[in-house]
Amino acid sequence: MNSLLETIQEVKEVEKLQPNKLILYKVYEEGSLIYIGIGGKGKRKPSGRIMEHYKATMPSSFKWKILEREWLKGKSRVEAESIWDSLVWNYELGDKDYIESKEQELIKQYQPPYNIEFK
């Protein structure tokens, strides 16, 4: 399990070797699964999807929810970003059917608080 940046770097290398695979990425906070996503659907590479959570002009909705949660607790922008940076990322590769069914299965099983679909 890695930071977001480490995960992006790994995925960029993996997608060169296996360009037709999707990734299922899982995000943990203090050991709890809080978000599940898929990268590699459509024309966008798997790294393109998780890059949206990194340094996008506009934060992804997932990142925005984490930052907003921390601001509502009275944290500064720097403190909220620090919480975001402390999240742990993990991923696995697979074919489209496997990744999509695995995402649904994990969301139903773990009910990650930042996923709304498949609950």
C-alpha cells in the first residue's frame, strides 16, 4: 500500500506492460476502506483516472469531500491537505468484467463512506 503519488507512478509503469487492463483502486484511512474506484475505462489510461485525485485544477469529488470534512472540523487548508496526503492507496489489475464486478462486490461488502453507487 502506498501514497497516491507512489500509486500513480506504479500504475504508469504497469499500464505500459499491460495496456488493455483496468485498475481497481482502494483508498484507506486509518485502516478502514473509505473509497473504491476504477481506472482505465474508455479512452483514458488507468493512471489518468487516479491522476484526477492528485493535482487536478479542480479537486476530484472524492478529494473535495475529504477536504470539506476536515474544514468543517475547523482544520486549515494545510491540515486538510495533510489528512488527504495520509490516505493509503492500493490497486489491482484485471480485465473489464472482473474489475467492474469486483468493484460492485467490494462496495456492497464494505460500504465505503465515499462511494454512493452499488450500496
